[in-house]
Amino acid sequence: MNSKKNTSILSSKLKNGINRSDNGGGSSSQLICAANHNSVIAFAPPSSSPSDRRNVLQKIISASTAASAAVVIAAKNEPAHAVAPFAPVDALVPATRVKIMIDRSVDIASKLIDAEGSIDIQLSMLHDLEHLLLTPQNFNIGTTPIDVPQQPAKSYLDAYANYRKSVSILEKPGAMLVQNGEIDAWKRLKRQEKVMEDADEIRAALNYYTSNLNFDSDHFVLTASKDERSKMIREDRIPDVKTVIASDMGLRYLLRNDILTACDDARAELKYQMKQTDAGAAADGRELLGLLLIAQSACRKWFALIDEKSVQEALAIVSKDG
């Protein structure tokens, strides 16, 4: 592998490393995320790395399908029925197209390794990968563009209004300044995200689903073990609904960024291998396959947060459309 290829892959990693700071990433102590075109803003302690944050989020995230042993907690600490995050199946179609593209790329890259003895066969497979990874796929065809929201979710605004009522008169101006600062930061992030969606159709496809998600604002499922649940209750550490929703969205964004980074790296590797074959050398698909498998793994984890019935319905729609 030459220095030009290394530089290309490094650039893609740096680009998505910056993207990790939007919507649930970075070192900020605030976790800002979207739900149903708006946003829930919650506070969470920073973690040292994306994997650390992912582990924290997975521990407190609401399960999309409740296990029979799960304890259902309501916002007012009353028994309730858990309602999983929901979005129309049509909103999942663009992301499903992304999933199919990644799966097909993995399949071709696997065969590319097996065809190392035949340059002609490798050239044909590289051409197929070029079509999948380096040309527009129109993942978002047929979707209605989502306008950038003008303000966060009502639940956030109501929560801050209640907080301001509880503080002293001297603290009220400071609380208002803090809230206004958070809302301004949120608006900037949403505008930046829209620009990045226009430049990356995979990002736009995955965001289209999460932007259409609806959450129950009163209930969530606590999926900790029995002992952990008892300890959390004794220590009054049960998270509130806004924090759980923010954690759910944060995990989805972390997995999305893993997909984006791996796909960017795979594109850089593919370009390098195409240059190798143009020079008359055989393509080595091992690293390309490894990067695509990383993208596939992250994509499967992203889809694992969605109801299986919705996933199957979306797959059926995409298969029917061809």
C-alpha cells in the first residue's frame, strides 16, 4: 500500500471523525439528538472513545422489543406499557437500500479474493464494485425532503420551563442564557447535518429513518439485570425518559458514523486497487473485504434496533422495486 492510498483513507477517517461530534458524539457533556423532526436535549457524561460511549449507551438504551423480564418504568414511576420507537416502513426504505448495497459489495469483494488468478475476472468485479461504491445509488429516491426544524422538541422546552420555575429569581437569567446557548448550538448542528446529508447519500438515507422516529414521551423499558435495577432504584438513578430517548438516538448515530467511516475507507481502498489493476498488477481484495465487513457489521447493529417486522416489510418493498 502506498502513501497516497494511506492519505486517502486517513482523510476519510478524519472527515467522519469530525462527524462523530454531531448528534451524540464528541467530547461535549451534552447529548443532542433528533426525534420526529425535532430534538430532545439531555445531559450525559463524556466518554473517552466512541466504543466507550457506545457501551454506556447500550446499557441504558430502551430495547426496541421488550423482553419478558424487563421492568417497565413510567415517567411518574407508575406501571405502564412500553412503546417502542416507531417510524413508517417507507421511512426505512432508503436505509434498506444502503444495507443491500453493502451486502452485495461484501459478496463481490469475497469473490474478488477467490479470483486472484484471473485479471479479467477481477477487472469485472472491480467494475461492479465501482458501480456500487463510487457512483450515485439514489438511495433516497421517492422520499419527501425533511426541512430543518426551527426549534427542539416541546418536551425539552417544557422541561426547561419547569426548571426555570424551580430556581431562584437570581438564577433565572442564567438558566435562560444556558438554554438559549444550547438551542443555538442545536440549530447549528442541524444546519451542518443537512449540508453533510446533501454531500453523502448514505448519511441522508440513514438520517431519513431516524428523523421520522416517534418515541413514547411517557414510558420506556429498563433492561438492566434484576440486581442492577434494584440498585438503581435504591440509589434513585433511574434515568428519565428524555435521557433514554437521547441515548437511543445517540447509539443510532454512533453506528451510523461507523458505517460512514467504513464505507469511506472502502471507497479509498477500491480506488487504490483499481489503480493497481490499471498498472497490470492483480488486485488484493483482502483489506477491501475487511473494511466492507466492518460496514456490514455496523449496519446489522443499526438495523437490530428496529422492529424485525418493519425490516422485512422494507426489504420486500425494495425487492419489489428491483
